[in-house]
Amino acid sequence: MGQHWLTVEPLEARAFAPFGDVIEAGRGAAPRTINEGFAQRFDALARLDVGRDGGQAMLSLFRAKPRPMPFQLRLVERHLRGSQAFIPYPPQRFLVVIAPPGPAPTREQLRCFMASEGQGVNYAAGTWHHPLIALDDGGDFLVIDRHADDDDCEEHSLLEAGVWVKA
């Protein structure tokens, strides 16, 4: 089938909207001054969807190692019953490989976005995505997703598709 290289696009809310939300302060979210004027609060930055089938919100910390570049994408996954938000802490760049909800994606349906420092993402329920792709030195990510007793992770192999990416 040959190699298929993904083009890396800047992460922008409009382009990412079919897959979920870009999480960042200052764009589209009007700040509210709080704490006696010493802080600004940015509300409703993502549509968290975690309550289906008895799910509850869970806050986790993922410690990610940087991926060597270039690399072949091995799989995508999706969570049908809830959204999944990733917020790098401290701020750092990372890659987001994504495909629309529905049947397992073809390599032509995959898109790749570069999240810059100060950005996070929230994948809508059912959206196909590659596991976390940390860059540079890697680091910590705060993750908000659905916690329940069921396994809500479906995987699809991309090895035969020959999909590659580089930052």
C-alpha cells in the first residue's frame, strides 16, 4: 500500500470542531475577574460528556514520554460513552491525530494537528484518535474522562495502512 504521510496542521478551534473542542484561554471565552481582581476565570472551554451509562468525571495524570520522529502510527482508539480531555501541564507542544466518528477510519480520513503551548483538546465521544503523542521532552497531561466499571475503549490497527507522521 505504500507510505502515507500526514500533513501537520496548526490546532485551531474551527478546523478541530468536527472532532471536539480546543481548550485554551482567551479565544471565544470571555474572562471573568475573580479572587479580588487577582485572577481571571475562563468558563465552559469544553463540552465534557462523561455521564452516560453511570459514568462519572475522573481527573487523571498521564506522564508521557516523547515519541521519536518520524514514526509510523500503530493504532487509533475511540471511547463511545464519553469525551476525553487532555491538558498539558506544564504547557507543551503535542501532536493530535484524529478521525471522525463512525466506522474504523481509512488513512485518508486521518488528520494531524500541532497543539501549541497553552492548548489542550477534548475529544468528543466516539471520535477516533491516536494515543497521546508527546513531543520535545514529554511531560505530564491532566486528563478528564469517563470513569465506570465497563471498558469503553475500542482500538483499530493502522499498521497495514502505512501511516507516518513527523513534527
